[in-house]
Amino acid sequence: MTDEQLDRQLRSIGKECFVQYYADVADRNMTDDIIARRIDSDRGVDYSVALSTRVNGIRRIIKAGRGKDALIDCIASDRLPSRIRNRAAELIAQ
């Protein structure tokens, strides 16, 4: 996955969403269905959209080995709330 592809994927998912659900997607015990339903419930995003765009997008980034790069990008974003940037830093430290 190139930097351009990573950037495009993050914009599609939403950086805040990426950080919030990164740990769930990285957890192999969490199914796509469970995560999509959580996104649907938390964010009011239609289940099918949550599954196809967000969960699969986060999974693609992680599978490509670019999860840490994406989290670093989120930390550098001055448009995200500090609690989200702090969470991204915690995820990197784990």
C-alpha cells in the first residue's frame, strides 16, 4: 500500500473512526459483523456502510502493515480532537 493509497483509505474511513476502532479490528477475536454493528450503534452509520467502508478499510490498512503509519498520521492531524490523537499514541505504544 503506497502513501497515496493509505491517505485515500484513511479519508474514506475517517481518521477519528480509524483510531476509535483500530484495536477492535486488530483483535482477531472480533468479527467484522460485531465491529460494524458497534460502529452502527456508536456513530449512527448504516450497518452495510460501516462494514463495507470502515471495517474493511481498517482491516486493509492493518493487513498491509501500515497501521502504525496511519496512527502516526492521525497523531499529526491538527483537525482531530486531542483525545483521539492521544488514543492513537497509546495504540502505538502498545
